[in-house]
Amino acid sequence: MKRVKRKDAILYLLYANKNQPISGRTRLQKMLFLLQKECPLRSWLSSNFDFEAWRYGPFSSDLLRDIEFLENVGLIRADKVGFLLEPERGELDALSQEYFDNGGEYSPDQLYAQEKFSLTQEGIKFIEERVEPRLPTEVKDAILSVKSKYNRISLANLLRYVYAKYPRYALKSELRHYMR
């Protein structure tokens, strides 16, 4: 099987499920982490994302650079949409307020700064002409499954799931003690 480029996996994740946007860098990081951990994406990728324990769980600087590259070449966009909306904000309020009250460096409002990631028209065209035709069906199905499952649950529940299933990646998380 031909290997999938990391950037193509990011693009197809954004394209899957009718180009439904993904809200926030944290969610995007966790979804690609789960793709790599729970699906055979690791065996499909030409090179893996190197995830490490960080401030909000698993984080990959490779992924961050790939996202910035795709944004700079005009294939994806990160629209600033202000802050998290309900129900996510309400669900994280108690957790982050307790964190802030106990000496955390970020206030709840700072934790809620939000971007919405989606493909540009050029990105859609690129996917449909150059990526989708050569992606194996099982890769497309796995990406669609992860996006359908994790893009619709709250960020707090996504973090709880990741922290519970992969605790070593939550060791440096600033919210780990509040995600029970």
C-alpha cells in the first residue's frame, strides 16, 4: 500500500464528513493523535507525528508546523471565532476556574480563545483532484470514523477520554487533575 503523507491526512480529516470544520487546535491535535493511536493510520503514514505529553495532553510540534504550512499555502484556514460557545464553555468553566483559582496561569477566558479549521476552496479542489483518488478506502473510512465520533463530543469529554485511555500523555497537562 502506498504511504499517506502527514499533510494529506490533515487535509482529508478536514474534508471528511462534508468538510465540517474542526473547532480548535486542541481538538485537531487530539483527533490526529487518536487517528494515529487507534486506527492503523500509523502504518499508513509516510512519517508519524511525534506526540509528547504537554499542557493539554498529547501535542505534536510536527503537526503544528504542518497546519501552519497548509494555512500559509492557502489550503486550509483558521478562522478566529472568538471564544468557545455553549455547551463546551459551560462544561469547561468549572474545571478551568478551579485550575485558575489554584494558581494556574490562564484565566477561563484565555482558555476559550477559539479557531475553526476548515479547507479553503483551493484546499477542497486539491483534495478532490490529488488526494482523495489515491487514498485507500480503509484510510478514508478510518478518518471519517474518527472525525464523526470526536468532532461532535465536547472538548472536555474528548480530553477526559484521551487522558483516561493514554495517561502518560496527560502527565504535563494543566487540567489533568480536574478531568475526572
